Amino acid sequence: MLEYFSRFISGLSNNLQGAFWLFMSVFAFTGMASLAKYLGNDFHAFQIAFFRASFSLIVILPFLIKAGLSKGGIKTKIPLLQLTRGAVSAIGIMLGFYAIVNMPLADAQAIRFSSSLFVVPLAAIFLNEKVGFKRTLATLIGFLGVIVMLNPTGDYNIASLSALGAAFVFAVAAILVKIVSKYDQPITLMFYSNIVSIPIMIIPALLFWVTPNLEQLGLIILMAICASIAHNFFIRAYAIGEASVIAPIDYVRLLASAAVDFLVFGIVFGINTLIGSSIIILCTLYIVRREAKIYKDQKKEFEQI
């Protein structure tokens, strides 16, 4: 059955394969976030983040042992960059989990999508990418959506600011991923993310430590499995499909989170979230589509030379 399914997926076009893996990652990410929020009733967000990193490392350990020191294992050509990216990811995960635990899932996910807006100025600074007027304008309008979501009256809370901080940190991580992925395999990136996160997270986790019982331990392991699957599927999706084609599928995560909020936690989707997230999504899609068009035009010009 599994072999037949794999053959069926491999028979699809690259974009359809990418869309499938991204769609599957949406449910894995939503499952991870839902479990994290539920566990937030008994544990502090920093301890949950520590559990996520620790058990995710255990989940990917068999693949690392199989690869060993060869390419696709723990061996890296850029150890300093990998350690830096791991530290950045650790901070982003802790901020992100604090937001997930302390605010509606849909709100936390919607603000998280502003990460792609932060990538624009960061790419211009660190990757020397050219940022035109239209792209800059779309980014500024997107940030207007963030302000709407945070609350235009200025009544900002720690959780929403934590979500915004996580979005910025993940944007920095995305820039680093773009650099390190030229040298190392996805499993290597996952390894360094977790191995660096654990010592960084252990101190804040110990400050709020509560020893889990067997039932809670089972949920923690399930959360880690969801996180590892989501991460793997997400990387696989963008490795196969074109970002401009498959990116909109990731926004299903917002709808899935809103459904979990309502059905599990009894939280109704807010008007600020609806307006703000719509602005962020439209601006992000415009930027992605525009960049894809520029890339295709440049490729066409190159082929004609």
C-alpha cells in the first residue's frame, strides 16, 4: 500500500508533489501547535519548547545514525553557521510557543505569517537582493496588517509581541537556511536546530519545571513527532515545487487553526485577525508572485544569450 502510494505521488508533476507535501505539513504543524496549546494548561511554554526540541532529536536519531558522518548526517561544512542558525531557531521556537500557549492559535499563526515580510529587508541587507519600489510598498502594507492584528488601539500584550518577535526571528532563520542549505542536507539542518536548542532552552525550562506523568509524556512525544514530520514535509515541499505556486497552500494552516480554536478551545475568530491576516496574506502572495515572475524573466533572458 505504501509502495503504491509512493509511486502515485512520484508520478505527479513537481508542483503537485510540492503542493501535496505542503498540504500534509499544514496538518502536522496544526497538530503540533494544538498539542502545545493543550499542554500549556499544565506546563510553561518554555518547558514545552524544550520538550519539543529534545524529543524531536530522538525522533530523527535513527536517520542520523544511518547516515553517520557522511553527507546527510551530522557532518557539516559550515559548523559556525549551523550553530548560529540553531541558536536563532531556539529563540524563535520559545517565542512562538509562548504565543501559541497564551493566545488563540489562529492569531498566533496569522502573526507568524508576517515572517515573510521581514525577509524582504533582511534579504536586501544580508543577501544583497535588489528590492524594488513595488515590493517595498507591498511589504509596508503587509506590516499595516500586522498592526491591525496586534490591536490599533495600542493595547499590545506580551503574547502578541512574542508572536511578532518569533516572526522576525524566523525570518532571520529563513535567511540562514537559504545560505546553509547550499552546503548541507535537510536532516543535518534539523539535527543542528535541535542539538543547539536543547542547551539554550534547558535553563528557562528548569525555572518552570513540572515533571510530566505518563499521559502527558505520551502527548509530548506525539507533539515532537508532529513537529518532525511537519518540518520534513515543509522542506520537501519547497525542494520539489515552485514557491510561487505552492505557497498559498500554507495559508490553510490559518483556517485549520481557527477550526481548532473553535472546536477544541471554544475561541471565535476575531475581526482584527480576519482583517489583519487578509492584508498580510495578500501582500505576501503579491511578493511571492512578483519574485517568481522576475526570476522567470531573468531565466528567459539568460537562455537567449
